[in-house]
Amino acid sequence: MHKHLLLAALVALGLCLFFIWRFPAQPDDTALYEELARNWADHHVYGLFFNQQLMPVDLRMPGYPAFLVAVYTLFGRTRLAVMLAQAVLEWGTCFLIAALAARLAPPPQRRRVAITAMWLAATCPFLANYSAAVLSEVLTTFLATAALLVLTEADHNSRALWFLGALLIGLGTLVRPETPLLLAAAALVLVLRWRQPADWPKLLRTGALLAAGFVLPLLPWAARNWYSLHRVQFLAPRYVQLATDFVPRGFNAWTKTWLVRFRDVYLVPWKLDDEPIRVDDLPASAFDSAEERARVAALLEQYNATLDFSPELDRQFGELARERARRHPLRTYLWIPLDRVATLWFTPRIELLPYSGHLWPLAQRWEDDPVDFSVTVLFGLLNYVYVALAFAGVWLAVRRKDHEEPQARWALALVVAFLLVRTAFFTRIETPEPRYVLECVPALLALSALVWARSSHRQLA
């Protein structure tokens, strides 16, 4: 077993190094994180410069900038140092995935499943790809996977484990503010597990431990916001804005009535206040009639004339959103979220790579750039493979009755609930970006490895 794990670990590290060497990425958020880290290290202020004055902000949670400061202090202020540190974290995440998969497997098959999960994680390009970008995803995924592993090991007497799992979720929340979705999944499963009155004392004790562990890491951040910004703020602002910034809630509500493709995120919401938005770039599903299309075109024409999105324009887009929701409530609240599930899980994950992600028309795309076409197809197919394997792993585990013990049922239910809760949450966010479910990939791979749990007791040496 140790030989298999060692070889897979070397492959995992090699894949991360390959992406760092061949495809280092510089997304827009990188500059913001780096500026926050530099100002924190140089001026001891967690803030940004506005009009040549350094002002404290809460636009981003402080965990990832703190990670950058630590890397800068130990290894120097280079992106390469950050990427290499993230490669080590990604390497550690592979071991956590193997341990999580073993926890979900029947005892006689844990070695086999752990090795399989390690290989799945080591060869997964989705995780390794993000080690080559100065973004918070690698650190968040590491902490979320560690928390998930700890919580699957906890039972009603494991006070230390409940507290530790929640503490890790709290630390993950300092990196990305949606990490408490894992805590919500745990709470949901615990309420269902201990719904009988006789179990309520256990539920209350465990809930108190989870709450205490979760809040503890956030208290310094909340205290800092109270002191520096004069408001209680445990998380980053919902729309990542300054207190004086205008939030286009009406426009966002309107896009939620039709926006399902990742391509449209680039063409519409990410252009707001920066570039013109062309009505011809909108899909036909953005309009219910020719009259509505003309209304949208007129509103966009007003915006394009100045590139200033006013509150009055936002109010009119909000009215459009309400009209569309009233006409087709099932479309707005059911079918569009389901379409967004497909976007989140099955869009080829090449957003950090120098490839287009376009497949149609097939013959022309292949003729124009066979490498681009092949990479897009491969990354798209991998999504389907991982999801299909995860479904098969859960189904086989239930069929084999691997999880008849309450603790085993809790572990499997928690992992599945985490996938469902996080996916459901991000179907209602303004921009359905596939990276939002990247933190789910370790759970997906752990479930996929259950396919290799056999009914016999034969194991790998």
C-alpha cells in the first residue's frame, strides 16, 4: 500500500509542478489579493489605497492574504513561491481525499479504496490547475476537505472532533465566506439523524460545540471590523463592495431569470460599469417577446451611452425581473437553477488555461485548432466521468449495505449533503462559475473511489 501511495503522491506533485511550469495563470483577483497582502505586511493595515490614502477594507476575507504574507515572509515575494506552497497544499489534499474515501468504505476494503482515491486525486487536473494561480481555491479546498474528514470521524461522544471540525470550517471561512455551507450540511444531517426527542440532548450539545468551534476563528476578524470599520461583520460583504458602492440588485435579479451559461457571464454581468453590453449578445431566453427585447435594448442603449449604470436603470431591470418571474415562476425558481447545476458541474474547467472552451461547430473547431478542441473535450468528459463514478459509488455502497451502522450512515450522508447544499446554494448566485464547486471535487473523488470496494476481502498489497 505504501508504494502505491508514494507513487501517486509523486504523480500529484508532478502534475501541480507541470501546471505551474507550463500554465501559470494571472486572474483578475490575483492583483487584489497581492495588494492586500503587501499593505498588510508593509503598513500593518488590511486595506487598499484610494486616492493615495490607505483605507481599511473588508472586501475579501483575510485568510488568503494572511497565507500570502506567510509565504512572502518565509520564501520571498514571488508568485512562484506562492504557487509552490499551494502545490504542497494540493499534495496534502490528495492524502486527505484518500483518508476520506477510506472512512466511507467498509473496513475490509479501506486500503483498496484509499489507494484508488489517491490515484484519482493525484491525476485530477481540476485541483492541480489551481495551484498555478494566486487564488484562494487551493487553501479553501484543503481546509474544507480536512473539516469534512474530521466530521465524518465524529460520533455523539467525540466532543473534540466536533469542535475541531467546526474550527477548521471557521478557518476555511476566513479564506472564503461560503465555507459555512459545510456546517449547514452537517446541521441538516444531524437534525435528521437525531430528530427523536430522546436524541435532542445530543443534538444540542453537538450544536453548541459546532457553533463554538466555528465562531472562534472569526472573532478577531469581527473585532477588527468593529474597530476599523465601525460595523459588525463576520463575513465579507455579499457583493464585494465598499460601503458607498452602488449594488445593482435589480440587474442581478433580471440576469437570474435567464443566465445559465458561463459564456454569458463574460458577456453581461462582468461587463457592467466597464464595457458596453450588446443586446445581440444575449440569448433568446433573455426575452419573452419582441416587446420585451425592445425594452431591454432601450435600457442597454442608455447604459452604453455613458457606461454608468444608474439606480433608475437598476429599478427598471428589477421590474423586468419581477415581471418575468410572475409570468414563469417554475422557469425562474426551478428550471433555471437546474440548468445552472449543469453549468457548474459540466462546463469544461479550462478557465485558467489558454484554451477557448468552444466546441461548436465540431468539424470547424477541430480543423481550426485540434489541440484546443481536444483539451476542451477531455476536460468536459472528465466532469461526466467523475460525477458518474460518484453516483455509482453511492449506489453501490447503499446496495451493499455498507452503511447500516449509524456512524457509517452519518459519514456518507454528510458527504452527499455537502455536495447537494453547496450546489444548490450556487445555483442562486449571480454568476454560475464552475470554480464555485471546486471545493466539492475532493468529496466527489472520495465517493468515486467507492466503486472499487469489492465484496471480497482481497486487498492490494
